[in-house]
Amino acid sequence: MNPGNLKRKSKKSSWILSLKKENLRPKIVVIEECPDAEALNEKEVFWIKHYRDSGAKLTNGTNGGTGGNTGKAYKKHKPVIAVNIITRTKKRYDFVWQTAVDGFCPSKVSAVCKGKANSHKCHLFYYELP
């Protein structure tokens, strides 16, 4: 990784730059392999929690399971309601990024919630009111 490409104000960038200053390289160890994206997201949440609970100083900005989408919309606690257009069944998610577990694209869900799109995969989405 080229340090010049790093965001200047992040825990990950600071950590990588500190390693570089000491001529060190991180060791990457595979802790688990996952057969699909759904399992990957669930296991990412599991392992981040496991290591945080054990006292590890992680640089992750979220609890995981976002599929790489870690922008402001995913970090905020915004409960989302999904309504199936055909069956009218509802499902609640604590965070936008959790919709990925059921095969939805969180950025498209967020666009529907903000009124920038009408629906996503035969579902209407809206932010739950406080």
C-alpha cells in the first residue's frame, strides 16, 4: 500500500504510517473463509466483536457487515423499515447496512429512504421515526 494514497485522518492510516516509520509490515492471517457474501458479512461482524471484546485495538470504523460501505450513512444509527410491495409484510433493521444480509444493496436502500429512488427489489424502505 502506498502511504501517499491514505486518508490522513484515520486510525488505519495512522497505524500503517507508524509501521512504515519502524520498517515493519503487517502480518495477514486468514482466520476464516466464507462461501458467500451473506456469510462473509455475518462472520465479519462476529470476528470484529470477538477481537474488540478481547481488547484488540482495531481500526474498523463500524461493527462490520457493510460490504465495504462505511460512509456516514452506514455509521449513523438509522433504523430502517422494509415493506414488501406485494405481500405488505414489514421487516425492521437497526442499521441501513444490515439490509445487506437479506440481499439488498445498502446504498440503494438509503436512496429509497431519502426519496431519491422509488423502490429496491420490490420493497419500499423508510427510516423509522424516533
